[in-house]
Amino acid sequence: MTLEYIYKAMMVVGPVLIVLPIMILIARRIGIVLSIPFFNEKKRKDLKSRVYLLIRKVPFSGQYFKNVKKRLYFSHYMDIASLERKTIDVVFISSIWAIVVFILLLIPFKNPILSIIVAVAVFRLRIEKKIGDDYELLGDLTEGIKDLNHNYIAENKAMEKAFEETIKVAPRRIALHFQRILEIIKKPSKEADREVKRYYEECQNKYLRLIAGYSLLTSEYGDIETNEGSLFQKNMFYIIREIQNEYRQRKNLKNKTFGESFFIIAPIIALPLLKKYMIMVVEQFNIPIKGLSEFYNGSLGYIDMLTCVTISGVCFLIYTELMKSNEVKRIKLSQQAWEEKFIRIKPIGYLVKKLTPEKRSKKHQRIKNLMIKSGKLEKLEWFYFRKLILFITSFVLILSIVQGSKILNKYQVLQDLDYGLSNKYIYQNMIRVQRNLSRQEKENLIEEDKELINILNHNKDKLPEKNLREYIIEILEARNLKVPVSVEMTAERILMKYRVLSNTNTFYTILEVLFIVLLSLLIYNFPNIKMSLSAKINRETVMYDETMGFYTIAILLMHHKSATTEMVIQWLAWFADIFYKPLYEIKNRFADKDRGGVKALRELKEEVDYKPFKRLLDSLIIAEDRLPLYQAFTGIEQDQRFNERTREDNSELLISIKSGIITRLGWISLGATSFLYFVIPIVWSIFSMLMDTYGAIQPYW
């Protein structure tokens, strides 16, 4: 009865949750302002701030909200309080979308698994759409730098004045970032250095960091005139070229994969429609395939459906990862992190220690190398601790969803008076009579069905193997129950319900549990799969792209008299992704006077196995050992010019690989659903019919 009340409550609350946000939006559009807190601007801001402060203290959701806020910085640069309120807005609106989709799917299909999966996918897509990435920012940034270059010359190389004039005409996002850079430039030297480092930590766009750093450097030490004109202008055009290269990559990828997310998710929505269509066709056209309804409504049907959902879900997760930019998530190795606090608890720490490979083992080295190649920079213990949480959470969640779905399915079967009869012509009269009954009469019939099915379950061992329908008729006649049309038709309805509800088998239960465990293990290993995929697809292209970016930084600094080898390495570490860890370590080695800079660079050269990066290290060794920077990096500047075409080819190759994989993901999702949920049930039903026929004729052999 509890489930019945929940479902009825959903039927009442569902439309309200759908209509209420629409009414609020309409009210705000036409200018209706009410005196309740939701419509009061100041109170609403205070409420959002309090909600954010409350949520961020929760370990998992708090971290998620922090990540959303951090990503909002890309395209919504604003003060911290505004970012926090924007985070609440984005997550709240996306949650409303997910709830609406969940209700709209649950009411007609009555399948919580599919409804939850699709709602989560919609939530994630809405989050990505609302947050965006720095794709649009890159387009605006190109024009912003061109304006800055123009104003720099027009204002006689006065850096502050050039920024002030650029801010007046730049788009809002660029103007906000340039305003922050201008504030940094105006500060005294030491304070400006501290502020620019803080800006590096806050700003996730490497090109804005590069502009901030180089503008401050030029402002402090002055510009240099070369044969090609102003060094500042020349280097700004180098940055524009870097931005245009990445902008072109993202634009081409978006164009080539337009609409693919729908084709990956659509098969999940199609599952209940396909189920209804198959049962309707078989019953309405009297196709001689028995047991199809029992398959779809039984344990095998649930396992089949879960397999389809899993395949489509994994395809969708891979799709979202491939569509992300090559952004590296750097995690501060703080002793106060929530992962570290949990690992300090002895039982949890012991379990994590057992799961984490030993430091000198091949597996440990392989995982560490994989993390570096994929750009996942964090403690290995944290990585395995989150995997453990992922496994436990997914196992409990999947088990709960499966059991809840089975209970809901049984409830639906019991509550349906027309179950299994609506598409058979001979039962149309009975259906019309039942539908004309009063509500009380229908409830009485449903209760009688439940009582009879309970009797059958109670006497399961005593039931006759054959003529079960006649046995049900005897019970109906003995109980003298009032039936709407005939005892025979009522017996048929009860028999069909009983077959579906009693379709339990120890083998199927074991198979179900095994499936849940395997699915949980797949989710447990998904971070490894994600890293492998990222390393395989991105490694060569992204490493080459990043090294060419290093060449640009070296070219920016090589002509400045104040620049040193250590300063170049510091700048490379600030803007590194794949090579962040080795560059960060070499900074510490430079501080070691006994080791020396040349020795530290040679040690790094032996550790890193990538030729273009080694070439950069050779130039740094030469600069540290005997030659000025501009002479040591002359070969690097020429190298970058000659490799421009290679870089474009690599970018096109990466886009082709990603778009090809995403297209295949759509076909895999569609093909798996078609085969597993269309072909397999028919094959299973035909096989069951053959086995029944074999059992019937075996005594006559």
C-alpha cells in the first residue's frame, strides 16, 4: 500500500512540479513581483549564499558544487559571492529539468530505472550547457588581443592606457579579465607579483594567464624593438595563433558531433516503447511466439534492460569525456582534504592500502605513468579511495533500483485489470465491461485477484502441472466470487498475472546478483578506463601541442634581459598540463645549490621520454651553461615555424579520432538496444517453445 500511495502522490505532485516553474518564469517575464522571499532580490541572494555555504561542507556534493563554481569562472568571471550564487542557479535549474524529465517518463512508462538514467543524462547536459567552456571566450579573446595590440601602439606603448582603451570596447567577459590584469599591473612590483600568482591559481584559461604574465613583465622591464617591430606585439600575435589553433579544434569537433548525444541517449527512452510494441504486435496479430510477455516482465527482461541501459550509459559518459577540452584537473595535495581525513581512519586506511599497488610494483608504475599521460595529478591513495566509494555506492544504488523496479512492476501487474488481455480480440468485451465498472468495483476485483494469487503462491507445491486454468476456475466457483463477464475469462486474467509474478528462479536471481556485481566492478574501473582512453587519444597530440606552447613561452621571454633559465622554467610550470609534475619538481631541484641547474635539467631529460620536449630542455641546458637565452632558443623559434603545418595536421587527426569514436558510440548504443531488446527476446521465446515441444513429444519416443 505504501508504494501505491507514493505513486498516487507522484501523479498529483508531478504536474505541479512541471507547471510551477513555468508559472514562475511567466510571472517574472511579465513583471509580476510578489512580496515573498523568492521574488525579493536581496533575500534571494542571501538565501542562495546561505545554501551554498551549507552545501559546500558536505563531502561529495560540496566538492561537486566547488567544481561547478570553478568551471563557471571560464565564461562568467565575477566576484566570489556572485559565482557562488550563479552555481546555485545553475545546479537548481538543471535539477528542475531533471525532475521534470523524470516525472514525464515515469508517469507513462512506470519505469524508475530508465527515468533516473535519462534524468541524470539531462541534468549533466544542462549543467554542461549552462556552464559552457571557454570556447566562446577564446573567440572573444582573439579580438580582445587584436584591440590591445592596436591600442598599445596608438597609446605610444603605454600598457595601462592600452588596457583601459581595450576594456571600453571589449565584450563583457574579456573586459572583466582585462580589468583584473590592469589592476595587477598598476600595483607596486612585489605586490603585483603576488597578485599575478593568485590570478594564475584562480584563472583556468592558460591564454589569459599568459597575457597577464607577459603584460606585467613588459610593464616592469619595458618593450624591445626587433627587426620585426615591437616584441610585445610580435608575442601577442604568437598567443593569437595558439588561441586560433585551439578554437579551430573545438569548433570542428562541435560541428562534426552535433546531435550525437541524442542518438546515444535515445535508445534508453526507446526501451519501454519497444517492449510495448513487441508485445502488442505478437498478441494483436496472433504471431505464434509464446512467452514474450513473460520474458519482458520477468527477471531476464530486467537483466536484458539493465544491460542495454549500461551500454548506453557508458557510451554517454565516454561521449561527455571526449567532448571536454584538454583541461587538466590539478588537485592540491593538502593534508586537510576530505580524502586524507577519511584515509586516516584505520579500517578505511587499511582497506585503501590493500587496494593500492605497492610503490615498487609494475602496476604502481603503470598507473602513475597513466595518470601523468592523462593529466590526472593527485595522490594514488586518493584515487583508489574514490574508486572504493564509487564501487560501494554504485552497488547499493543499482541493487536498490533493481529491487525497487521489480516491486513497482509487480504492483503495476496487480493493479492492471486488463493485463495481458488488451490486445486480444476475444477479450475485448470483457475489457469494455471492466472499464465501465465503478471505482469501488474495480478495487474489489483487484483485491480478489491478489487473494487468489496469494492462494496459488501458498499452495505452490500442490498445484497441478497441467490444467492450471481449470484449477483457478474451481477456486473461483468454490469461493462464489462475482466476475464481470465469465469465470473462464477471469481465470485467464489471473493465470497471466500469476505466471508473471511467480516467474522467479534461483538461477535468474544468481544471474541478477552477478550482473549487479559486474556492473559495479565496471563502474569501479571506469576511472582507469577513462584515463586509458584520455592517454591513448590525447597523449601524442596534446603533448606535442603543449610542447609547441612551451616554445611560444620561451620565445616570449628569450629577448628580455631580466629573463633567466629559472624564470623560463617557472613560467613553463605555470602553463603546463601534461608536463606539470616534472617541471614542478625541477623548480625544487634548482633551489638545491649542490645539484645545480644544469645537472637538474639533465636529470629531467633522462626521465622524460618525448623528443620535442627534450629539445627544449637542451636549449635550457645551453642557456644555463654558457649562452644567453636569445641565442640558446634561436633553434626553438625556427623549429616552431617549420612545425606549424605538422601541428595543424595533428589537430585534424585528433578531431577525426574523437568524432569517429563518438559516431561509433551512437551506433553501439543503438545496435546494442536493437539486438539485446528486440532479437534476444524473440530467440529466447522461440527456444522456450521448442523446449516445451520437446518435453511434450519426449514420452512418445
